[in-house]
Amino acid sequence: MIWIKNLAIETHGLKVHMDGARLANALASLDCHPGDVTWRAGIDVLSFGATKNGALAAEAVVFFDRSLAHDFQWRRKRSGHLLSKSRFVAAQLLAYIESDVWCRNARWANSLAQQIATAAGPRLLHPVEANEIFIRLAGHEAQALREAGFELYDWGSRDSGEARLVVSWDQREEEVVALCQALARWT
């Protein structure tokens, strides 16, 4: 990450923004301090997303380089992201972080993703490091999973058979067990 920062600044004078929609899942997997993968790694601005991990429409923008925030309030208002009652959203974020909900939810989703990865066996395309699983399925397998009610996203080129599965923070374990059983039928 540091080399990206150095290249961006030295070559083009650019700053580095991190989309933190799945930051909680990454931190739960890496078991490290948030600073290790953000400001210490050269990130200037972080969009900290909580909505994909259990919060209700709560996101925050964190400026590690505070000089970049000089016109942020104006830009936020201008783009329609200024909530008149934003203190209620902020209270939600405080509870989310202070009570460790962010980490508990991420660990749950990550552990279920590991179960799916194990069941996928040789279909697994990449090591599972958080709550996303990338697999390769034959056309009839993907169709059978969809017909059984499982959702998957086609990934890669049209005929690659690659799919992405995402485990939610509120995923029910019995749903994952059923998916694992379906995948195990083909291994």
C-alpha cells in the first residue's frame, strides 16, 4: 500500500482514498489495528461504511490528511448528503463502534464464508479472507443453485463460470449449511 501512496504523490501529486465498505471484515480477518491498514499504510481519506455490516444507512468519511477536509462540508451539502438530523446517524455509529458490533458482525460473516469455502473445495478460485467467496461453477450447477433459491453474482467473463458469493452480517447459519450441502453434492 505504501508504494501506491508514494507513486501517487511523487508521480502525479494524487491523494489516496480507501473505500471502507468492507473494512470491518478485513480488520476482523487480519486481526490488526485499523491504523495498520489505513493512515499508517498511506491512506489520506477513508469512507468508513457501516451499512454493509449492520448499521442503518450510517457511513462516515475520515480525513487522515485534515487539509483535504477544507471544503468537505460544502461538497457534502452540495451533493445532497446532508441529513438534517445527522446526529441520529452519528449516535448509531458511536454505538456500532463502542459496543464492538462492527467486529462481531464481521467475524460472523467471515466465519460463515470460511464454511462455504470449505464446501466449495476445488471450485474455490481465491483464498477467502473476509466475507466474499469466488468460485467456478459449471452452467448447470449455477442454475441448480439459483433454482434452489441461492443468490450468486456472475463474475469474470461471460462464459467463465465464475461467481461471487457474499455472506451478510445477518446471514442465518442454516442458509449457509444448506448452501454447503448443495455444493458438496458436486465435489
